[in-house]
Amino acid sequence: MEWWEKICNLSPVVSRKNIVRDLLVTWWNVWLERNRRVFQQHSKTEDQAAFLIKENLAHIALASHSF
């Protein structure tokens, strides 16, 4: 996967870690939404899903600055 190799080769390690963290949080939220739709027959709008992703990223960023 070319795009993954490009991310892994980014110079500053902090930048690389932040991008990988953001991707994982986004993928995790997409997975949760998929499960919500499949198993609970309930779905969020695209705006609601995007808000949750942004909120999770903000919480993680805040938590990582606390240590």
C-alpha cells in the first residue's frame, strides 16, 4: 500500500504518530458505526459520525497532553 508507506516515511516521528493515531480513530469509529447499523439497526447521519470522530480525536489529544 503506497499511501501507508508514505505515511510511515514521514520525517518527524510526532507527525507520523499523529497521522496514524487519527487514521486508527477514524477507522475505529467507522467500524463502530458499521456495527451499530448491522446489529442495532440504528444509524447516525454523516454529520453525527464526523462529529463523534472529531470529538474522540479531541479527547485523545487532550489526554495525551496531560501526561
